Amino acid sequence: MTLLKKEDLLAFYRFCTGCTRVPIDGFGSLQGTRNKYQKFCIETPAPLISSDSVDRLIEANTCFNRIYLPQYESKEIMRKIIFKILENDTDYFGKQ
């Protein structure tokens, strides 16, 4: 089992929230699109038309600090999906 490194955790955090740093006061002070506190949420996504959701990726709504986490059959499948997200990170905000 491969463990996530600190850089991987930060990249996944950016995927989930759109932010590159955790707020100094912690997750409780995450802000949404209207500069109001917006709690971090994990929800299950709407069902797919097909029943094959094993390869379904985790979806993120960064404006609302929310991710949609499908119910995977095992932790190992979820771990593979997370690594797939991290491997394909295009860094759409550009390199600084």
C-alpha cells in the first residue's frame, strides 16, 4: 500500500477546494465564493445511468469546498482513483 506524501495531500486539497494552502485557522475558516465560511463537505454523487461506477472519479465543487465521493468497493480502489487524479493534475492555474 502506497502512502500519500505531503505534496500529494496538498495537491488533493487543491483539487477539493481550489486553494493552495490550508487557512491559518484550519478547516473551520474555509471560505466559499461569497467570502463567507463554507464548511468542507463530502457527499455521494448522483447515481449514474449505468451501474458501473467502479472507475468513476471523485468530483469537486471548489466554490463550495465540496467533493462528491462515490461508494467504492474497497479502500484500495479509492486510493487508485486518488492517485489517478493526482497523476493527471494539469495545474490549470499555471506554474508560479
